[in-house]
Amino acid sequence: MKALVYKGPGEKSWEERPKPAILEPTDALVKILKTTICGTDLHIMKGDLPEVKKGRILGHEGVGIIEEVGSSVANFKKGDHVIISCITSCGKCEYCKKGMYSHCEKGGWILGCMIDGTQAEYVNIPYADNSLYAIPAGSDEEALVMLSDILPTGFECGVLNGQVKPGDTIAIVGAGPVGMAALLTAQFYTPAEIIVIDQDNNRLNVAKTFGATHIINSDTENAVGKIMELTNGKGVDTAIEAVGVPATFELCEAIIGAGGHIANIGVHGKSVTLHLETLWSRNISITTRLVDTVTTPMLFKTVQSKKIEPKKLITHRFTLDQVIQAYDTFEHAAKEKALKVLLTNE
């Protein structure tokens, strides 16, 4: 089969690799139908995640059709269409029983990180019964790709951890795909104001169409000053960090109001300064999280009923063998006006 292979920081190739095989009775072999590129993949390409070794097939999102199942797989059979969760979970260990699938003792975020991932024609999925979701006939599979990672990530790590409530004023720092996912799902809780901050005017304008009440370009405006102006000097109730660089986290620290919540989503490859000299007395909560995907079934229902339409996040479409071009587009998102790129293997 063909696959996108990580060759070390800044290097990747589309090359021939052996087709994966069932290794354990709980595995399922899935033919990829649609996949995508995540901001975390770009962090890998920058060298921010040194645990990802050279030779790894990247990717942790996608939908596909089951080619083969192990003898212990009970919920799926050959020919079933499935969503692949970005998090692999055994469903039986101490962490899984707490709903903390991201720290599964035998799984967690391993796809495209510790084991070969989904930017390939085929992928082997461990613990298939707990790591795949069945897709009903007639579903819009393009929209469902967004359920692999970004929708539950934006919702769990940003909205739930940020304790967004009706009437709140919230700020989302970063209008990339996961920031947009937080924007879409924050509206479940009817916050009064949703302020989106980014340096890309195209993404900010898209955020406005997705429900942002205010947009701020931090490259051309004083974001802290504008936030304080909008909140009568009080700051926001929840600040969601959706980039993963020091400047954006420190911006969240500067705009959070007393009693507020800073919810980190971004993948950080560098140290960030924690300004306790200003925050120590402010009753602030700071949360971190790797997505657990425990909300995927609920989000699946909201997508199927069209209460939210994550398909609108897709701006570019490629065939799977154009993955190198797709990476180039995604890496130059501002120039290409890109949010999510979809890769199709038909």
C-alpha cells in the first residue's frame, strides 16, 4: 500500500509500505476512505513531539470500511463503515473505567504517533470495539471525519474544561480547525459573547459566520486592550488556548477575568511563562487535557441531526496520493485560506 511516512523533522514522503495485518484478536483492519491532516501532524513535522520516530506513518483521523476483524471483535464485521477515533482505548483498564481514554494503559493517542496511522490506504486499529464508531448507511462521511478528533477535542478540552455557561463571555485564541470546533460546540451553552482572536483575517471572517460575536486580529490590533474594552475592564470568563505557542497562552493569562477558566487545547512544544505574579490572587483555574473522545457519541448525534455542521470546516479536497500537496496547503493556511483539508481514497 501507499502511505505518508515521517522521515524526521521537516521531512516526509509518500511511499510504498507493507499492508498492515491483524496482530491481535481485538484488532480491525480498515481501508481508509477519507482522512485529513491535523495541526498536531504539523507539530510532529516541526519536531515538537520527539517520541514520534522516523518511519512512522502519520495521521489519526478518518473514516473507512472494515476489511478484516480479529476473532475477538464483537461489534464490527467486514464491510462496515466506521469512524476511526484518534484515541485508542481498551475499555477495561483503570483509566478507561474513569472515562479517561486518552491515558488508556494499552492505548491513548498512539495512532500516527506510537503506531502507524491513517494517512495511508489501510490502517490496523487496536481494540476496535472501543476505538471505532459505526456509520449508518446514507451518512455524510465527509462531516463525520471531523468526529475523529477536532470536534471532541474542541468540546472536551476547550468548552467542557473551560466550564462555559449561559451568559458567559468567552475568548477563543486561535481560529484554526480546533478553535473553530470549540466555537461551534461552545454554542451548546449559549454564552453571551464569543470573541475569536487570530492573525488571519480569512479565518476570523469565517469565525464570524460560525457564530463569533466579535473578532480581533492580534497582529494589527491590541488584543488585550480590545478585550478589556469589550468587557468593561473585567476580562473574559473563559479563555480557550487553541494554538500551542507561548504567545497565545500568555495572551489567555492577560485577558482572563477574576474567577475565570483558562482551558488549554494547544499542543505545546516550548515552555510557557506562568504569570503567577498577577494570577495568584485572581481565583483562576487552568486546565490541560488530551481529548478522551468520551463525547463522540453525543457529538455524532448532533452532527447527524445537523445541529452543527462541521463539514463547513473543509476548505480543500485532495486525493490521498496528493497528500504532499495537501500538507503544503495546510502548512500555508493563511496564504491558501485553508481550514481542514480532506483526503479521499476511493
